[in-house]
Amino acid sequence: DSGVTQTPKHLITATGQRVTLRCSPRSGDLSVYWYQQSLDQGLQFLIQYYNGEERAKGNILERFSAQQFPDLHSELNLSSLELGDSALYFCASSLSPGSANSYNEQFFGPGTRLTVL
Amino acid sequence: TQLLEQSPQFLSIQEGENLTVYCNSSSVFSSLQWYRQEPGEGPVLLVTVVTGGEVKKLKRLTFQFGDARKDSSLHITAAQPGDTGLYLCAGGSNYKLTFGKGTLLTVNP
């Protein structure tokens, strides 16, 4: 158990809908990351928040957005869903935000499996 | 765009055999991490290497970071069925991790 929790575990919805995925980081961790994992693309970084502020952006679509709240939990909002958005979505957390020249060890949650029908 | 290529993509071996998986890039990373992921679970961090040429051992697993910090290898000695899983390498730089697509290892009893 990494200490990172994600809800829900599974989510089935229809095209065009909007969903919200929730993540609680490990106790004491200030940084939260969101990743999408699909069979063809592998694990893709979406976005990072540190202590409530957006820190880094990856391959996140404009239809997706995220935020980190004062209690440090984070939510990933996916809207106008398409079939291709079906994937595993992981949240990870770390103590530090990382920097251009240092590493940050990330601890992953169990993921949310999103199926868009 | 930084890319990490992992090879082989799939590996099926018998219990007791040794194996090596590779992670290569044309980019330099400040750190290289190895994760193992089991079906339906999130990746679990195994090790982080940060210095070119660094070697770290974790029981039967040996990790090496290339001298130029562009590549890494994971060697498993006397593989066991419990080693089965998806092994992912991830390069750290510019505030984020870039993941390879992984090596799916199956160790048959």
C-alpha cells in the first residue's frame, strides 16, 4: 500500500459525458501528479500540482483539467468524453516538487479504470 | 520530446534463469527510476539511480545507470514467479518523469 488513495476504482460512462476522478496523496506529500495509461501509449504524464499550484504540464488535452485543494487532495476532470479516453488514470504523490536538476520519487495510487462506451 | 525505449517488450522465461532488460534514450536524464507494476495496480518504485555509472543492488535485482546518464539496465538473477510483472523505467528531468512503455516479464514455474 503506497498510501495514495484514488476513487472510484472503476468508472463506466458514455461518450460526451463528464467525470471527476479523485486522489488523496500520502500523508505529508505536497505534490500530486496525474498520469494516463493505455495499451498503445504507455504511461503518459498529464499534469503536476505542488501545494495547490500547477507546476508542470504534459500531454493533457484541453478537455481535461485538474486542481489541488487546500487539504492537498486533487481532482482530475474529464469532459466531452470520447471512446479513446478509455484508460487507466493514476495519481502519484511526492514530498518535493522536483526541479530541473533533481529527482523526485513518486508513489502511485491504485488507479481508476475509465471505460467510455 | 524525450523518449525512453525499453527492450525487450515481452520476455517469458523459466524459474531460475537470469535476465536483463534495457532502457535507452538519446536524452540525458538527471535521474532514472525503475518501477514494477502488477495487473490492476499502480507502479511501485524499485530504485532510483542518479549518478552516471552508478550500480545499485536490491536482493536479486541489479540496476545500472549508464555513464552518460542516457541508458539503464535491470538484471535479475535466478528469476522467480513472484518477479512476474511489467517493469517500467522512468527518466527524471524538468520537473517530470518520462516513462518507457515497459517490459512485460513472465516467469514460469
